[in-house]
Amino acid sequence: MKAIYLAPFGIIDEDVMSTLEICIWQIFGYEVKRMSNLADAVSAFDPKTEQYNSTPFLKDLIRRVPKDAEKVLGITNCDLFIPMLSFVFGHAQLNGPVAAISLARLHQKFYHLPENKNLFLHRVMKEAVHELGHTFGLIHCSDARCAMSLSNAIQQVDKKTEELCANCSILFEDINKHIRRGNGMEI
Ligand SMILES: [Zn+2]
Ligand SMILES: [Zn+2]
């Protein structure tokens, strides 16, 4: 069975990596592996905004997808944007192999508030599940507590949980059955 890989760009805190390993395994049921630290994606850097353009960032990641990877989640401390939006918490290819999350705006200190590690790690899990959900073909969900609900602001991230609602879970299980059949798995 294939794995979901974590791809750290630059130095990512060990707590973030180990929290994601457990969370992704629990939600999606895939073994989680780590890629070695990747150098920052220079070609995606926009000196005007000092952010990464997440589209070339994902393209860069596609070139590095390991053979036994079902999905790869890039993780960066840098802020990400897509043209038209000043920033994104994350970005994914719908039904594609790659997604990325930015940790920059998940810290309380970004909002000039005292740092809160527990809150930060929960935000990281929510965004990781959301973006990986898109790679499995899940779209935005109207349930504000569901990890697949859309977040344009940190308040919306804090309203949701890192879990998929009942509807999204059923959709995921259905999609996953097809993936495993395609991979020649017994189900
Ligand atoms: Zn989304
Ligand atoms: Zn949902």
C-alpha cells in the first residue's frame, strides 16, 4: 500500500512533523512517511511580496513525488499566495498527488498575540487534513466544524475541527476504495 509523505521545506519543528504523522494516519488510514528536508523552493519565491507563489511551489513538489507515494504534503514556514488572493493557508491539486500548507499564519504571534503551541498544532492538523482532502477529491463542505469547510481567515480555521464530517468521511471512504482497487489492493 502506498504512503502519504510529508515534505518539509526548510526546517520544520519536530512537534509539527510528529503531530501530522499521527493525525494523517488517524484520519486517512495511510502510513505516513517523511521526505528529507528540501531546500526552499527558490523558483516559487516572489521578491515583491516576500511570499511563495503556491502554484510553482506545487509544481516543484510534483517533480519530487516518490514512487510509493499516494500523496505528498509540502510544509513550509513561508507565507503562500496564489495570484488573486493575498495569501492562502494551503493549496492543493484537486484529485492530484500534491498539496502544501504554510505555517506562517497559523501562529498566534502572526496576529500579535502570545504564542499558543496547542492551538497552533491543531490549526496545522486542520489545514493538513483540508488540503489532503482536496487531493483525494473532496470539495468544500458547508459544515463549519468539518475539516473541509473553507477558511479565509484564522477565525474560520479555529471554528472547524481536524476531522471530516460524516458526509465527507463517507465520500472519502468511497474514493479510497476506488484508489485501492486501482492499486490492486484487496478490500
Ligand atoms: Zn479548500
Ligand atoms: Zn464535511
